[in-house]
Amino acid sequence: MDKFIGKWKKGPKPVEEKSANKGNVNIEDRGKKPRVEFSDFEIIGDPGLRKPIDSYPYEVRDELRRLYVAKGPTQPCDHKFPQTDFGEIRRSFQKQWFKDFTWLEYSVNKDAAFCFCCYLFGKGQNHKHGDDIFTEVGFKNWKRAKEKFRNHEGAPNSPHSGAVIQLLGFKNQRQNVEYVLSKQSSQTEIEYRARLTAVVKVIRFLLSQGLAFRGNDESINSIRRGNFLELTKWYCEESEEVNKVMNLNAPGNNQLTSPKIQKEIVNACATEVRQAIVNEIGDKFFSLLVDEARDSSVKEQLSIVLRFVNDNGEVVERFLGVVHVSDTSARTLKNSIDDFFAINGLSISKLRGQGYDGASNMRGELNGLKQKILDENKYAYYIHCFAHQLQLVLVATSKKNAHVCSFFEYLAKIVNTVGASCKRKDALLQKQYDDLVKSLESGEIPTGKGKNQETSLARPGDTRWGSHFKTITRILHMWDAVTHVLETIYEDADEVNSRGIARGLIDKMWQFEFVFIAQLMVHVLAKTNTLSMCLQQRTQNIVTAIQMIKTVKEDLKKYRNDDDYWEELLGVVTAFCVKHDIFVPNMQDPLPGRARLYRSVDGQPKTYYHFFRRDIFFEVLDFIVKEMDDRFTESTSELLICISCLDPRDSFVHFDRGQLLRLSEFYPDDFSISDKFELKAQLDTYISYMRSSDGAAFSGLTDIGDLAKKMVETNIHQFFTLVYRLIELALVLPVASATVERSFSAMRTIKNDLRNRMGDEFLNDSLVCYVEQEIFKSIENEDILQRFQNMQTRRIKLPS
């Protein structure tokens, strides 16, 4: 990859002083160093794709080396190394060599080995005697490779040994020339640690709360350093520490309050969090959840979340960061994911699932992101986000039935008209407050903590999960307040158009049909909304999700066919209409209006009963069930049918050894031939144990997630290792991309309209710390201090 990686910005040009001498150059400016800025996302993880260090400008090499040293050698232990023919024997790179030779790197792109030390501190362009094999070309001869690796190491005076010595000296900042020339006293180092620790505490607080580092106070200092110094005063406990951070005792060139230092500390925090997540994953299987969205500066950001089973048997979804993409094509997204995996030491060979929404660039069968990943790893099975599919069912339902479609159109008009101005919103809230006070005084509604809160109307959105349910419930709850505002608009509006719209909406709301559809949709959406909330849980698993979808469909069918539910719905609608003085028709009367619109099947005039029950009630419920059958096709796939046999409900009644053996065939890389023979015996022992008195602790389980945790808790997973591997593979399959959507909500908090100039790296680092606060809190301050100190050469060193 022959392109310049990194942003090397030249420093200020020498200033020419206009004096009696004709434009003499200011000598003091000639010695200034260029300003170097590199990002972790700009260095290349694959050693086969890097440019030689010597090809970079001299001034940026040390900074580049420091970034590579902080990252460490590229050692993809989880990668499936391809085999190459060497005569009659097929050989491949062995991951054990990483332990035997710590300097060793592996290039996935070239299937070749490289030397990390020689790349950083090699002799440059001297390519005699094959010196560039381990730095540029790549070593590929796996026959007697360990012997050749030792030959590369050579004697103590070999080029490799010299590079190792230089690397050790480079990592030890106290041997650095700049440090020796500017050596400080021990007291200065102690004070520096105190100041740096206080700064880290404040930055951790700001990151955890999603607050800006700069404020809008009128004072010059507050504008320049904003919330950072103000919160430092409040946050630090000891006055001496506060004084040092407030620069009363600090040297002018080491105040630790500049934006550059703040961003470096934030990067150190985020790097520690990401490293903790990668360490938590280890060599486990995981699945990938991604989606893209625009931030406040109209940049496309790709959010990356990994789902895996931790050491306690718990399903975990971890947010790793966002990546700015130039476009949302499948190729760009795939390249961004590959770069992200390489930077963070993740291997796509461990990927066992992928979950996205239904966009064509994601799930395309030929050129979608799903297919591009399957081309590289055919065991990364794709699951369309269940919560997104459920929302598509509701959106389709709201548009297929003519009466329901008309209802939602009027509903949107009501919300838009009532909320069109601040005056109307205030009138709505005031009317709601007055009605609430009257109800409390009359004892119609109870009082209590958290009850009777102020609410406002919410706009329904096709892409916002649960928004239709929220809109209808609030309209019904604020019925009198909404009609009052519409009546006020009709009476007081200056424009005839506004008065006409308000009058039309009032007439629509006073119709029995509008109330009937509203109450019907509330009853139906209440069931689907509960399902949607369950699907969005981070710990949800595919077996339970499918079972819940089946349960909701059966519930909807029962709701349709049971006359008692119809009578209950009709009673609720009638009571609401009577309360609000809305005309209630006789269900046996024929419908008024044109006969051809309301003609019955047998030629008789259609009655209100036929219209509301057959044309609306039956049709809406039938369509929802049909849409769920059409969209949730995963429940009929062979993979998920096999996975359902792991369900522990009712003493493992769904257990089927043949199906579970078939499940292992979906993952041939994870179950060798000998493993499959052993699995057959393990399954027999496993089911006998679970159904015996010895497995009484597992008798009441209803979920494979609980099964995995109980197996780890009782240490049974170490006995039934292959069965537990099947359970782990089932649990990592994604259910919904809710965690990705939550990261976008966090992004709107971190990068809002007032902070829309935030850089991509700073946004990514801030988001990781804000979203993964549980891990962020577990990171010690000392780890952050050391990470920050090693990012580049500092004037003052941390005392040991």
C-alpha cells in the first residue's frame, strides 16, 4: 500500500524580520520542530501493507515508532493460517511461534512473517543478503521456520539484536536524550504526578457525564478552558492539588490544560477501555453488529458493537467505537471493519454472526456487507434485526388497511397542528394540568410517587421503535386537552386555512370510528411493544426471541377469534365515547352513505357490526399475523431449528441429539471429526445428567442464557465442553441492533449542535468511555497515566 499514512503538518515558517538588513531570517525560528499529529486509525496493523519507516520524513519517525510500540506487534492468534505446499507436505504458520519469538509479526494479506523490531529500527535501505525479508518482502518458508527465525536473531552484534536494544532504549524514556538534557528533580516529578492525576480525575468525570471540556462563561479563562478548570476546582479534594492544577505552582510549559493534552488523555482512557474489551473477548467466538448514522456535522459514522459470551456464561454486547466513512457502500463499510479489526487485534475468523437492519447495502445477496463477510468467513451467519423487522410489520399494518391508514394520517396531522407553536404547546400543557388538578380533587385518580407526570404528544415515526404506540396512548390520555387546543385554534385563528384544518380534525376525533381504531391499535400495539422491548435487551438470545414471537402470534390469533375479547374492546370504546360525549351507533344498524362502499357479501346492507369487526378488527389482526409469518422466516431455518433443541424448558423436552449433531456440522472449523464422535457421547451423558436428580439445579430453567450461566456457576461447562460450545455458538447469534442504536443516541449527546466541530478521533474516544462506563470505571488511574506517558516523550517523567 503505497500511500502516505498519517498527517504530518509542518510547523510555522521562519519569520522574516523587516529591518535595515534586507529581510534577514529570524534565526530563533529555524530550530522549531514540526508539529506531528498521528491517529491510531491512521497506522497500519498488517505489516505486509506498511511503508518502510525510512520512507517517512525524518521528523515524524519517532512519533510513528511510538504509536507502533504502543500498539505492539501484530499477532493474530485467532486467524486460520492457510496451508502452502512444500513438496509433498502442506505447511502453515503456527501461532505458537508468537510465544517463542515475541518480535514476530504476521501479515494476513501476504501470509508472511515480519520482524517488529527490525521494521522500527532496521538499517533502512540496505537490502544486501536478504536484509529486507523480515521488513518489506515477508518471510514465507515455513519449513524449519523456527531454525530460520533463530538465524535471523543471530549473535549479540547482529542487526536484529541492535534493533532490539534500540527498541528497549526507545521504550525507556529515562534513557531518552531529550529527557537527559531536561532532567528534573524528584520533587518536580512528584508534583507532576499529582497534577496529572488530578487532571485525569476531572477528565474521567467529564467523559462519564458526556460533558464538554470548554464552556461559554464570559471570563476569558472560562472561554479558553471552560468546564475543565471549573470542575477541577470542585472535583479535587485537596487544596494543594487544586492549586497545582490551577497552575499556581506549575511551570508555564507543563500546565496540562491544553486541548492537545486533554485529547491525549482521553485517547489513553479510550485505548484502555478498548483493550479491556478485547482482553475480555480473548479467543472466544463473537458476532458483529453495525449500523451507520449521520452526526451533527453531517458525517457518516459507522458504529461497531461485538456480542460474545464472557467467562461467567453471560451474553455481553460491547461498543468498541465509531468509524467515519466517506460513503455507505458495502465495500467501504467492509474495508472500514477490516481496518478496525486489524487495529484492535481482532480476527474475522472468530466471527460467528452478523446482525444489521434491512438496508440493501447491508443485507444484499450479491454485493451487500453481509455477503462480503460471508465470502471471507462462511460461518458468520446473518440475522436480520428482530426489532427492526417487528417495526416493519407495524408500519406495513398502518398502511395496508385503508381505514387504519387514514387514522394514522389524521393522527399525524393532529400532533403537528397542536404542536405547531410554543403557544399551542403551553395551552396543551396548561389544560392538561387543570384537568389533572380537578381529577385529583375529585378523587378520580390516585396520587403517588412517579404518577400523574406531565406529558406531551409524540410524533409517530416509521423508523422509531414503539413510537406509534406512544403517540396513540398519549392522544387518548390527553384527549380533552387536545380537543380544547383544536377548538381554540378554530375560534381564534386568523387564517381561514388554519381554522378549517382544526375543524376537520375536531370532526374526525368526534367520530366513533376514530376512537375504535385508536383503542384497537392500543390493544394490539401493547402486545407488540412488549415484544419489542424484550427483543432490545442486550442479553436476549435467539431461541427465546423466536419463542416470544410465536407466543405473540398465538396471542393475536386468540384475540381475533375469541368473542370475549371483542366484547371487551367494544365495551372500552363505548365507555370512552360516553365519557367524552361522542355518538355511539347501534351495531345492528346499517351504515349510512353510498351503498356500493358498504355492500355486504350476501347483498344486504352492511351494518356497523360487520364494518367494525370484519373490515377493521379481523383484517388488521389477520394482516399483522401474516406479516409476522412472512418477515420472521428465521424460525423456519434449519440452523435455528437445531439451536432450539438446546432449550431447557420443561426438563429439556425439545432435546434432540440428531439435531444437535447436525448443528455441529454448521461449524466444521469448530468441531473436528474426533470432536463430533465425542460430542455424540457427551450429548447422551449430558441429557441423562440434566434429567436426573443430580441435575436438579437445572430443572427450572427456561432460557439457554440461564443454562449457560448455571453451567459455569456449577463448573459443569468444563465437563461438557463440546455441549457448552454449542450453547456458546447459539448465544452469540445477534437478536437486535438496539445497542448500536443506543450508541447513536449517545453520539447525539456527545456531539451536539454546539460541539459539531469535534474531530472524529476525539468523538470516537469520548463515545467509548461514555457508553462503556462499567468498564471505564474499572480502569485504574495508574494505567491511564502510564498509557498517556508512553504516548510520546514527556519533559517530566512519572516517578516510579
